[in-house]
Amino acid sequence: MATYQEILDKVPQSVKDKFLIKKRERAIEIVKEKISNSSKSISDFDDDEMEGMIADEEQNLKGDQLKTILFSLLTAEGLSYLANL
């Protein structure tokens, strides 16, 4: 069975780049929503603060993605277990 890193090594770089761009765009959207909900404007934050908030959201998205993958794997395993009964 291939390891996670071996599978990632087979993925073309262009696909990896597109995925990272989409994840960053989503993180930016989330940060903008949080700023608008806090009754502040984007101009209230400097570039370093914005980058930090975006990086934090990217990490949160990564954690959410890992949870989703794990949940999917556990669901598939559960269904295959039930099919064998």
C-alpha cells in the first residue's frame, strides 16, 4: 500500500498549486467575513496582521480537511465491515 507522501509525489505540481490557491482564497474569504462581523474594516489591520490571520485560517482549513478525510475513511471502513456481515 502506498504511503501518503508517495501518493502526493505522484500528483502533478499544477494540481497542488491550484489546490493551495483555492485554500488560500477560502481563507481570505473567511478572514474578510470575520473582519466585517467585528465591525472593523480591512484598513484597520496592517499587512503582517492580515497575513497572520490568513495563515491561521489556512491551518484551520487544513485541520478541517483532515477531519473530513478521516471521517470518510472511517465511514467507508464501517460500510465495508457491515457488507461482510
